[in-house]
Amino acid sequence: METRQELETRAASQLCEAWNERYKIGTAVEYDMGTVIETTTRSAAWPLSGIPTILLNNVMGPVPLEYIKVVETLDR
């Protein structure tokens, strides 16, 4: 039987895999932590301590995917 941490890590891994299949590095996103910042991704998503995480340009450190929103563009 899996522990809670193992379940969270597996779920985070699956979410990251789905994100990475759909969005490439360089995708335009909005990062919202009270103030919205428009930027782009600079890494693939990965699970960090059971949390789906990604790196963004002009933002220091990893950011949980739950705080970003993909900006739809006409060329998508």
C-alpha cells in the first residue's frame, strides 16, 4: 500500500507529464502571487516534494503550477 507521500508524488508526476506533453519550454504564462507577472516558462515541469513545479523567466526559484496560467496566443 502506498503512503500519502508516494500517492502525492505519483499524482504530481502525472500532472507534470501531462503539462510537458501539452506545453513546451518558452510557453507564455501569467504568474499570480497577488500581483500578476507575464513571463514564459524556462523549464519542463517536475514534481518537487510532491508539488508540480516549473521555472519561469524573470522569477527566482521554482513555482508551483497552481500559480500559473497559460496565456493563449493566436499562433497556438
